[in-house]
Amino acid sequence: MRRSILIIIFFIFVLPACFAGDADHKERRIYRLFLQVEDGDTVIYRSTHMRFLGVDTPEIAHPEVGFYRDQPYGQEAKQFTRTEIRKARRVTYRADGRDKYGRLLVHIFVDGYPLSLKIVETGLGYETVSVFGDNGFAEIAKSILLAAKLYPELPFQNPYLWRRMNRQ
């Protein structure tokens, strides 16, 4: 009887929570203990790959997907993301579905400020709003587009083009 009740509780409360956050834009807290920075625009949180909306940063080596060397500025972008997350008092995210690779598409906020915007403001990423739209985050997207004008030419190739030329 007790086992049956636990199973019912699992299916009613726990299982739905595992799939929450795909596209509801609700802000959720990130506990840094469970966060791993994969590269400048991707983190893994509690085994969920999260891809940042609005920005594309230089690649780092990922032999499992055919990239055997870092793109210039890839490690700098990764370190910037790691530093911004570590120094923040509060880290949250808002999700907007998944991409074709199954990654959760998110805006990460460090102390309430969009991390994608910080990356673009620093010149460590290309804006992707003009290609993919605002994903329901119109104000953030507008700010990212404005910030991109600060750096009309970045010192590295657009990661989209670099990936096309360097995947083996």
C-alpha cells in the first residue's frame, strides 16, 4: 500500500516537474553546485544541456561532435561565462523550448541581468536574434541587437561559419 502511494505521488508531482520549463518562460533558480559550463553559450544543469538564446560564442574543441581544436576566443568566452556565473549572487533561467539537438533553449540571468547580453556587450559572441527572432523575449532581444552594434566587427569568425568549415 505504501509503495503504491509513493508511485502515485511520483507520477503526479515528481515526473511532471522533470519536464517543466520547456516553454513556459517561468523563471527558475539555478544552484551552481549542479552547473557545469560546457562552453561560452552552453551549460549543463542537473544533466540538462542548456543553450543560451540570443548569442553564439566561439567554439571549443568537442571531438565527440567533430571539432578537434578551439576556435580563437572560444576558451575566453567559456571562461567569461564561468566567471559571470561564479561571481553572481543569484543565477536563474527562463526557458523557451528545445532545439533540434534536444538542448533546452534558455536565457540565463546573473543577478537579474541576461548573460547573453553581457556576452554580446563584451564582444565575445555574435547576436543570433536577427536570425532566430526574439523567442518571446522582446526586450532582451532588443537589448542584444543594440549591444551588437558596439562591435560591428569581432576578432573571430562567426561561429556558424567556423563550424561549417571545421567539423570533421
